Amino acid sequence: MGTLLLEHLVSVARTHGIRAFTAEALTDNHEMLKVFADLGMPRPDEQAVHGMADTWLRRP
């Protein structure tokens, strides 16, 4: 479900000229981190702050 929602978000954002996203997930939320990875987002920095991992997505 997370992948479908994020793909839809990317599609809608693209139609509105948004080309970059940042995302946060709990470091122990491995399913969401996998969704990010499946969409080509870089692996979050291992230096998580307060159990939160950050990543980003940039689309042409």
C-alpha cells in the first residue's frame, strides 16, 4: 500500500511541477525503508536522529 500511495504522490506532484521530495521513517520501519529503496531513494543515513531516518527523491 505504501508503494502505491507514494507512486501516486509522485505522479500528482509531477503534474504540479514538484520534482523533489524528502521523506522520513522510523529506523526500525524496515517495510517503509524498502518502499523508499524500491522507488530509487538513497539509503537513509545511518546517523539517524532520535530513531528517524531521512532520504530524498529527485525526479526529472
